[in-house]
Amino acid sequence: MLNIVGHRKIWFTLSGILVGIALVSMVVFGFRQSAEFKGGTLWEFSLPGASASLGDVQTFFSSTLHVSNATISTNGDNDSFLARFDDIDEATHQADVTALKAQWPSFDESSFQSIGPSVGAALRKNIVIAIILVLVGISLYVAYAFRKASRPVSSWKYGLITLLTLVHDVSVPAGMLVLLGHFRGVEIDTNAVVALLVVMGFSVHDTIVVFDRVRENLLLRRGKEKFDGIVNDSVNQTMARSINTSLTLILVLLSLYFIGPVNLKYFILTLLVGVVTGIYSSIFIASPLLVSVSPKE
């Protein structure tokens, strides 16, 4: 049986380093926001059979469409492109479509989104509020659910520890997105936010499974065994289940990452990193924290 609780300082140190790097990255670099948050145009189109290079499209946007700040990237293959630039009205959009079709008759528009700065700001505000409400709601629910396991650790501490593990599990993939944005130009969009919310849900599920086993063992062994021993046994009893359940999801995510749609690549990567972080925190962080906040026996 692994002495996970006894080596908790090692796990806390490792997590502290990872979360520290993530938080410093957020402060120093900040998130590279997509047009959905800061306002602008996101235009996806293809030029099948046109043999147009990335440089050709970039030059056409700057010289013919007079869009000097456009960022053009290929989206999966040489015929598919993704353009990002300031927001435009529908009349300008249609004029640009006509110009592109005149240059490349095979032009095919896949999607077009033009969002004003005020809409992006409102969306950003609503997402922050939603995340805060989710964190608070989950913490209150856990505190209520574990009200019968209030000794030696108060039920509200279960909720607080769940909140800390959620912050831990979201910080690591969020920090990864910040670093990818700084070094690879990856932008955070609503897909990334959805991925982080999914990570939160998966993480709290795994944590509650371990906490529930702690509650069962407390009711069975209270007064017969020390609290740290009960917690360590509970973690070991649920470890195989947590890893096996998560492993099936990890295999699916790995498959999607390598053979799935290119436009969902970073959404899947965020889920993958978050799931792995959630497994780690439910085993090596959440339960050892229970022992750390419990009264000394």
C-alpha cells in the first residue's frame, strides 16, 4: 500500500511549482484572446485547386482588400485558410467575397464571424461570472454533502479543499494555453473556456469519489484508527478506479488529438492536460490536504 499521505509535502511542492509557473505566465504574458473576446473578424474559407500559397493570400488581403492587420493561417491543409482581422460590416464582407471569387473562382466560404468590441467584452464578463458561480456552487454542494463527516474535519473544509483542487486543475491547462499563446500564437476562445469547465466537472467528480470513500471509512473506523491512516487507505482503495476510468477518456482524447479535426486540436489538448491534472490532484492533493487541515491527534 502506497503511503501517499505521508509524502504529501512532495506532492504539494510539485503542484506548487506547476501552479506557480501557470500563474506567473498569466501575469507576465496574459491570454491571447480570440476575436470572440476582443472583437474582430474570424473568417474561414478554402481555395480548392487554386494552388494559392499562404503568402499569396496574405498579399491579397493587404494589397487588394486593404486589410493590413490580417493574420492568415492554414487550417489543416494547403487549400484551407483562417483569417483574423478587425470587425467589418456585412457590405464590406460581401465586397471582399466578390474580390476573392474574382481572384480565385474556386473560393468557398466555410464560416464568417464579425464581433464588435462591446459584444466581446460582455461575453468575457459573463464567462468570468459563470466560472465564479460554478466554483462557489460546487464548493457549497460538497460542504453540504459531507455534513455527516464533520469530524475530525469540518464539512466546510471539504468544500474549501474541493475549491482549491478545482483552481489547481484549471490553472495548469490555463497556464499551458497562455504559454502556447505567447510562443505559438494560440488564441483562447469559447472552445477553450468550455474545455476548462469540462475539466472542472471531471475533476470534482474524481475528488468526490475519494472523499466519499473517506466518509464511509470514517463511519466504520472512527475511534479505531488515526485519521491520516483512514485517508491513506481510502485513497489507495479508490486509486485503481480513478486511474482506470480516466485512462479510457485519455485514450479517446489522444486519438482525437492526432486524427481529429484541426480546429479542435487545442480544445482536445486542454481537456487532455486537465484530465491528467485532475487525476493527480484527486489522489495526491485533495485527500492529503484533508490530513493537513485536520487537528493534530
